[in-house]
Amino acid sequence: MKCFEDQIKNYMEQHGISQKFICDRTGISPPKLSMALNGKRRLSLEEYALICGALEVNTDKFVKPMKLKKTKTARSAIPISF
């Protein structure tokens, strides 16, 4: 499964959307966006929501619900990064 940053980049490429467009719409600086989309920094939840808003997609477009694994004492989530 691809990481969500790759999914965002692929979506942008398929729809002819530039990083400059996303930066202009979100206020995220070009270096920050580029680093995030290339896996060199993590997006904050707010940045992710802004990007989804700029792309006019729901926030669940690129991130799927976490799968829970059962333990004897409690349920714990498998971590995903933003």
C-alpha cells in the first residue's frame, strides 16, 4: 500500500494540479509542501486538511481508518504517520 503522500502526489499529477496551486490555496510554503510530499517531513493534521480542501476532496480520500489489533488487556491502534 502506498503512503498517503504518494497518493496525494499521484492525484495531483492525474488532475494537472501543481504544488504552487496547493501552496497558493493553503498558505503552506513551497519547501514545506515539497518536503512533505517527498517524505522528508510530516504533515500536520491541519496541513493535511488544508491540502484536501484545496483539492476539493474529503479528508478520508488518502487516509483510511486505522485497523485495530486486539490485545489481551486493551485494543491498540497500529500507528500511521502524518
